[in-house]
Amino acid sequence: MAVNFFGTVARLDGLRPLLLGSPSPRAVLVSSMAALMPSDEELVGLLSAADAWLGGEENTHVCGQIIYVDGGSDVVLRGDAVW
């Protein structure tokens, strides 16, 4: 989340002054196939509120793991050989 969502938002915020000063402003974002999957309303709400909840001290059960928010389709499609 920190790179895919918050990093993207921060990058666009940083580019905003340049885009506003351009006669033809453009920005392109690349997303994963997770955008095609059903979303988790709680997660969307937290991201919209800029709440990095997975990295907070209150998260006591995740350490050095890959968190899938795509329903696991990435690992299913790519298989074990990638990991």
C-alpha cells in the first residue's frame, strides 16, 4: 500500500505544480489487475482517508509478508515459481 497507493498519490501531489503550469498537462498512472477485482469498502475508506493502517503499531499480526488485496488472483495466476 505504501508504494502502490500512497506513493502514487504523493507523486501526483508533487507533480501538481508542474502540471498546473503546463499548457498541456498530463499524468499517467499504471495499476495492477487488482483494480478489476471487487473492492473492500473498509480498505477503500482507509486509503481515501490516507490511513496507512497496515504499517501502524496496532497491526500486530503482519511482519514481512506479502498482503494481497486482489483476492489472491496474482499468486494464482503467476504460480509458485515466481516466489
